[in-house]
Amino acid sequence: MTLDEKDKLETPETAPETEVPDTCAAPGPAADPGCGCDCAGACADCAAPPEEPDPVAVLAGALEASEKERVLFKDQLLRARAEFDNYRKRVARDAEQLRRTAAQDLLRDLLAVADNLERALEHADASADGGVAEGVRMVLRQMQDLMASRGVAAIPARGEAFDPNLHEALAMQPSDDCPAGTVLVEFQKGYTLDGAVLRPAKVVVSSGPAEAADTPPAGPESAETQETNN
């Protein structure tokens, strides 16, 4: 055996070396998302763009909101107009009532003057001085015309049926000429202002014929008295 063969037998064969991967090596560059940054698509610039709203739907929503506002504003306008109309009527009514009240106070005071003029005219007619009577009559007529122009009218009393809304009964008096409930005497004239009573007429009312007034009403007691007398 040669020396070379002997060396081959003494030296064992070694297995071929295998490559071991290096796990500590630095990682390679990440995949480029296309925005030039390392966010891997997580930032707002790299996110997918939002969907654009439908312009028709946007216009429809705006139109619906405008219609609701129009209905609301119209309702508010109608309410404000109605409130103003009621306020205007109330102010006019209050002003008319104030005017009527002021006129009533003034005309009620003038009625006393008219009463005195009528009494003076009665006495003047009885006197021999006709000029005085004519002067008083003219003054009284002028005052009556003034009150009539303001809506004052005399209340009919004598010979009329008694009306508690227009007449104030001072007494009851029997009368053969007038039926019961008829005004016999007028002590003081009554007046109305635009249909409303300014002063009631003070009167005496008929209670019917004197015999009927003195005769007690028929009843059980009167019937028993008649039987006893018989």
C-alpha cells in the first residue's frame, strides 16, 4: 500500500457545508404604497377617496328643507296677521267704548239742564210774557237737536206698556181708562243713546180698574164665605 493510499484511509470524508440563513440580517425595504411615505396605505392621503354624494339627492334634500321652512314662515305670518287684526279691532272697540262713555257722562249732565228748561217753559207758558216762553222754547229746541245729533232719543212712556228695561216704576195707581201695566204718568223723561238706555223714564203704572184692584182674588176662602152668606 502506498503512502497516498494510506493517508486517504486515515482521513475521514467530511460532509459538504450547507448555507445557514442569517436571521439577524436587516429587513429589506417595505413595499411602496405609492404615496411616497412608509405608512403602508394607513394615512388619510393613502386611503381610498370618499364617494361623492349624488347631486340629485342633495338638491332634493335642500328642496325639502326649504319647503318646511316656507310652511313654517307662512304659518307664523298668518298667526301674526290674525293677532294684529284682533289687536286693531280691540283697540277700535276700546276707543269707541271710551267715546261712548265720555258722551254718556256729558249727555247725562245735559239731561238735567233739559229738564229744567222744560219746567221753565211750562211756567213761562202760564205767565203773560210770551217772549220769555218763546226764548226758553228756542233754547230747549236747540238742546234737543244737539242731543239728537249725538244719538240721544226720548223714550216713549205715557200710554205705553210698562217695560222694565225702559221705565222705572215709582208707584202703581188704579185706572178705569187704562189696562193694568200701562204707563199713566211720566214724572221724568227717559232717554236712550244709540239704542242703549241713558236714563230710564220714571213713571206711574196702572194697576187696572179700581173695582178689580179692590176685589180679592177668588180662592177656597172666598168660596167658603159665599156659601156661609148664602
